[in-house]
Amino acid sequence: MTSIFLADPNIRAEQIEAIRVALPAGWSLTDSPSGAAAILTENVDVDAAMLSAAGTSLRLVARIDTGKAQVAATAVDVVDLPNTALVGVAEHAVLLIMMLSRQIVSVARKTRAQEWLPDRSEPILTDQRKYTYNWIGIDDFGTLYRKTVGIVGLGIIGKAIAERLNAFGMKVLYTQRNQLDPEAEARYGVQWRELDDLLAESDFVSLSHRFQEGPDGNDNHFGARELALMKPTAYLVNTARGRLVDEDALLAALQSGQIAGAGLDVFRYEPLPADHPFFSLPEDKILLTPHVAGAPITEAWVTIAAELVESLERVSGADRV
């Protein structure tokens, strides 16, 4: 019998049910650490006494990465189970960066509208060496390789964005209240900058920090001053919260060419009012999506359950019956 001890009784009931459904035959969830093969937690610390109670049968400690649980020193594997609802936000931020870089919306529209250049409008039979390159004549697009992205807020989502953009060969900067230690910076492939320096250096600025209300909050955190520090060739991406950005200042910056463009999934008012001036901007200036960055939470529960089972199988050699 392979048992998993639920150390945190406040893990969402829907998550627990998804785990029960995913368990192979002969596996069970338990309310005692004694003899458990794995310990699962989110916000409850796994201390030495808990580890000792599990004894030699323990093979894995798993944390749901949206929590704050700490784990005492142990020789068994400790894994963090990513909440794919948040990973989805990171994927969407990367998608917006890629689409802005390649001007995909404009490219797709012009292609469908058959807006060919006169000197490239005659179809030819292509082969490996003969083809018609860029027959719509788009000029302002490029690769992500060796470009710089600045991430504001390196929490779960910010780190997931950094890990994905590292794969493109980008230089990844970050800023937040507390700088990571050198080991963590190396692990996530990021370099610290003060906010103003990050804005001045970045080709893309991605907002991933939390919105806070009140007199000490960050409503309209990104306004005219911050936008003025960005390169005229830079893009702003916001998948965090709409009220972090002064939309009037952003509109002015886009209209004047102060920055190259923006990709927004979140807004001050949602859905966007029908008369919002963002709709009047050309498609190569702004990408608008309807707050869909986060993956469905039901998918996240299922994915976390699957990764828990797979992780325990990996470290223990447990086989499905």
C-alpha cells in the first residue's frame, strides 16, 4: 500500500478530489504521516518531527507551489508542483511578446487580405532555393534572440516567464522589493536591476507583480514617467492586473510613438467599454486579449494530481497496478 500524507488540511477540496481520482489502485491518502511514502503540503511546514514519523518509507515531499510551506532538512526528494493556472499566465505573456516581436496579427491580416507588394505578387513554384520572401513587405519585425526582457515581479509567474524566455536566448532582467541571492539568480537565468534601469535597458517589459489598493498601493504604477524611460522600440506587456497601468498615459505613449507597442490581457475595467480608445489604435500598436492568460483552474487541479503521482512513481519505483 502506497500512502500519501496530507499535511495541510486546508488544501482545496477540489484539489484533493483530483488527487483521489488520479491515484493508482492500491494507493491512498492518509491523515497520518506514519509510514507514508509521500507528504503533500501547501502552507503547512514539514518539520523534522513529521519527517521522523514517516520514517524510512518516505520517498517524497511535495509542495503545491502557490503555498509558503517550508521543509526541514531531509535526504528525500522535495518537489514543487506547479499550478498550471499560473503557468498559463506565463505562457500567455511569452505569447504576447512573440506576437509583438513578429507582428503576427498584422502579418496574418495582410496575408488573408492578399496585400501583396506589386513586385512580389506573381506566384512562383517554390523549392529549397527559390521562393518569395516577405511578399507583404512588412518591415518592423525581428527575433527574440539577444533581446532584453525586463520582468517586474519575480514571483511564481515571473520565474516561469524567465525560464521560458531563457530558452529563446534572451537577456532576462528583473526587479522586485527583494533581490534574489546569486544562486537563485543563476538558477532562473536572471539579472537584478533597479526599476528605472530595467525600463531603460529592456526591449520588452512584462508586468508580473501584485496589485495593491490603498494609500500605499500601486494603482497606476506604470504611468507617464515609467513609459518615458522605455526605449521607443520597446513593448509593454501586462498579464498581471489592469490597474497597475495608467491607461491614459499608455494611450498617449502609443499614439505619439513614445514606445513601439503593448500587449494587454488585463484592464482597469473588464470587459473593456465599447468606446475604449484602445480599440482605435492600429493592430501593430496594441494586442488586446480578454483576460484569458490563466489556464482553467480545473486543468490545474488535474495536472497537479498527475505530477504528484508521477513524481512519487519516479522516486520510489512504484508501479501502477
